[in-house]
Amino acid sequence: MIDLKQLRAQLKQSLDKEKVADILSFVGYDVRRDYKFKLRADEKTPSASIDNNGNIKDFGSGWYGDIVALLHEHHGQTLKDATLYVASCLGVRYE
């Protein structure tokens, strides 16, 4: 059985802004070179940014979290599916 809490802790150690930007780009976001992007489709300017640790801050709503939380909360994935998706993107084994 997969320990999601332990896997998420491992993922947090592996993430940085470049890796998070790559995952966001793959999911469909247009991440700029300054690591800012539009979280919502109706925005005229980017409202979110990625910090050096790979965490995401949405200045429009005040939301702050990691890529797993973003996929879970903004894309409707279960926490388990979001965690496993990020693990597979990073090549992290989780058996």
C-alpha cells in the first residue's frame, strides 16, 4: 500500500520551480520565463507564480500550495491521483 503522506514529502524535496513549470506546461498552462502564469483562462495577465521551492502563489485569490494541491483543488483530481501523477512526472518510484 502506498503511503501518500510519505510520498508527498519525498516529492516536495524533489521539486523546484523548473520542474513545477514543466509539469504545469504539460498540463496546459503557459508558464513564462519569470515563472508566472495565468491560473484562470479569463485572466489578461498572469496572476500566479512559482517560488524557488516549487510552491505556487495565486495573487488573485491568495491561494498558496504545491503542484499536487493545485492539481487536486483546481483540476478536480483526487489527492491520490494528483500525487501519483506528479510522482510519475518526476520519475519517482512509489511501490
